[in-house]
Amino acid sequence: MVMGSRGNIDIFLENLASFKAERVFNPWSANCEEVDVEDSFNIRLNNLRTVLRACADADEVDVWVGRDLGWRGGRRTGVAFVDEVSLSDYASSIEVAGLVKATVGPVMKERTATEIHLARRRISRKLFFWNVFPFHPHEANQPQSNRMHTRTEREIGLSFLKVALSLLPVRRAITIGNDATQAVQAMNVKCCPVRHPSYGGQRDFHRQLNAHYGLVSEEDTQPSLFDGHT
């Protein structure tokens, strides 16, 4: 059942912002000493509020679920799988006036977000991005690093994911990478798995998304020069 009223969304955001843990950066209540200004966390919170309201008001959305926020992407923008380069384009895709850069200095690009939005542009649907653990886990004393969430953090994250899904008119869930797939399947939520685009997975990622969405790319119609060779 969809519960995406503005009141429920605001309660969800308050609960997100109140979370604190060691080796975890909460982009909706904390600021980074290196790149943020006084109001950066609030800008990120407003970015996520804008996205949630737009997607909750849609007739239906597809939800793409990853593992954790990355330090080059969602940690800075407050929106999963959206880096500063893709903020404006993603805003247009969900028909909102705009999402705001929260940091100072040059715009930062994230490799995973680049692949995500290359794929998104081929799909004529509103997409909502989230993570199993919605915050940014990092190594001790290394805020500009990424680590995988722990088992305890996963359970916390899944409680947030369950609420996020209840707020939205979800048509289907796409899970990006094995960690996300296993976590979502553990919730007994039906999902369509794709390979994560990192570490040489770009080609499989795009091919699998094409299959889920019934798309055909030029690459799909041309045999690889290396097929059949080792």
C-alpha cells in the first residue's frame, strides 16, 4: 500500500536525519569539513524531499536499489546514484524544477552515477534511486573513502528501504549488484537483478537493463570481435 503523503514523507526524512553511527556519514544531518557550507546538509535534505515528493506523486515509478552511498555521489548530493554532474538532468527526468548543489568547489563526477544515468536516459519512466544502506559508510578516519556496510547496518538499512518502498507507487524494483539483490530478496521483495557497472561490469549492466526494459542497443545487434575467442 502506498503511503506517500507529504506528512509520511516528512516523518521518513526526520527518521533518516536522526540516524548516527560510527564510520557513517549522514548527508541529511551532517556536514563535511572539506567541501560543505553551514547549510549543506539541509540542501541535501531538501533535494531528497523534492525527489520523494515527485516520485510519490507519479502514477508509477521504478526503484533502482544499490548497496551504499558513495563519497563522490550521494554523500555530496543527498540523492542515491546522483552525482553533481547529473543533478540537473535527473531533476528534469522526474519533472521537478531543479536539485541544488550542496558543496563548494568544482562539480564532482562519480563513475557509477555516470553509467546509471547513461542507462536512465534510455528509459522513458520515472526512476527513484535508493540503497540497501542509505547512508555513506567509510573507513575509520577516512571520510573520503567507501566501505561496505556491516550486517547490523544492513538490517537498519532494510527498515528504511521497507518504508521508502511503501511511500512510492512502485512498478518494479531493479537491484544493482549482488549485495543489493541478496538484501532485497531477503525482504521477499520481487526484483530484477543486474550486474553493478563497476569493476568491468558496464557492458553486462547495460545489456541486462536493456533486457529488463525490452530495449535493443546497437551493441546487442553486432557480434563482438572477441566472441568465441579466449
